[in-house]
Amino acid sequence: MDKKKQGLIDSLNQDLAGELGAIIQYLTYAAKATGPYRPQLSQFFLAEVTDEQLHAQFLANKIVALGGEPTTVPRPVPKAGSNKKMLQEVLKAERRATADYTARAREAEALGEKGLAVQLEDMVRDESGHAEETERILRDWPL
């Protein structure tokens, strides 16, 4: 296999690990949310699972189509002991995903994988939207 193509597969597997980790993160944080905003926070976290699951499925399929083997090992989920810390960790993860997919779209474009590049750009839009919503929740959060 071509080295550049293998490099893309390896990078997509890192992204897949991130999506698998995000699914676990959101499910866990939904269960751990506490206090008067628990119902809203729990629902907010659970609502994100579907997008992350769709991203993971797309990445796994693309990795196979490129001749690779999809990872089954998620990126580690940061522990968070408070609602605010959970939101801060989600924000970090969404910002990282946005940066990763932006870089991956350029990588795909350079390899002539136009369809992949377009789909990754759509995923940048999704992840940056998640980050913006999390920022808005955190904006006036009490210390």
C-alpha cells in the first residue's frame, strides 16, 4: 500500500478512536450530570451521541474502503467530577475534533479523495457547532 494512503488510514483511525471516545464520554457524562440542571445537561449530552455515532460509522466504512482495519479502541475519556468540568472536557474534545477534521480534509484533498474531503468538511461543521453550543452553555456558568 502507498505510504500516503496508509498515513491517511492511520489518521482516520485516530479520528475514529476520538469518535468512539466521544460516544463513551457523552454517555458517561449524561449519567453523571447532577444538580438542578441535570435533566437539561443529561439530554444535551445524550443528543450528541447520534452525531458522534454517525461520524464513527462513516470513518469505519471509509477506513475499510481504503483497505484498512478500523480501530476498536476508543480515545481515553477524561474524568470530570462536576458539571462544569464535564462541559469543559466536552469543549476541548469538540475543538480537537474540529482541528483534526480540518487537517484530515486537507490530507484527503491532497490524495485526490474529494468525496472524503467534502464529508470531513461537513464533520468540521458538526463539531464546531457542538463546540459553539457548549461555549454558550459555559458562558455564564457560575464559578
